[in-house]
Amino acid sequence: LAESLKICRDRSDELGIIRSLLGFGWLAAKKRQWGRAVNLLGAEEALRKEMNWPEPPDWKTERNFITTSAHGVLGEAAFNATLAEGRAMTWEQAIEYALS
């Protein structure tokens, strides 16, 4: 996934970058790293909306899993704050965060 993200970054493949961010979010959620998962989810969402791309229907399962699980663990206030942090990331910040 990291190699794919690097290739997408080098090719300026925005959709590939966004897909990779969701993939990293999913991996973080599977590791129960809820803050990281929500940050990546927020970044993916904001960057996708910036490009005026609708959410693909097949992404809803991953997003719902992350959102529901993380919201329950983090609580309302922390979830919203963490999501806002992710939404505020630039493309490069989101990529570097995913790769870190």
C-alpha cells in the first residue's frame, strides 16, 4: 500500500492517492488505532470533495466500519476533533501522515 501511494504521488494520480488514504485508514482501524483511522478518513473525505468526486458506493462499508467503531471508542467530541484535523490536511500532509 505504501509503494502504491508513492507511485500515485509521483504520477499525481489524485484518485489513487485518495484510495490509498482510505486503505491506510482501514488498516489503522483494523489495528484499533482509532485516532489515526479517523484522521485519514477526514483527509480522504476532504481531498475527495475538493476534487468534486462523489464517494464510490463500494467505499461505504469501510467508511461505516471506521466511523461507527471509532465514534464508539473516542466519543463524540474527540471523534469530531480528530476528523476535523484530518480534513484540514493538505495533500502532502495526508500522504506523509499515511506513510509515517
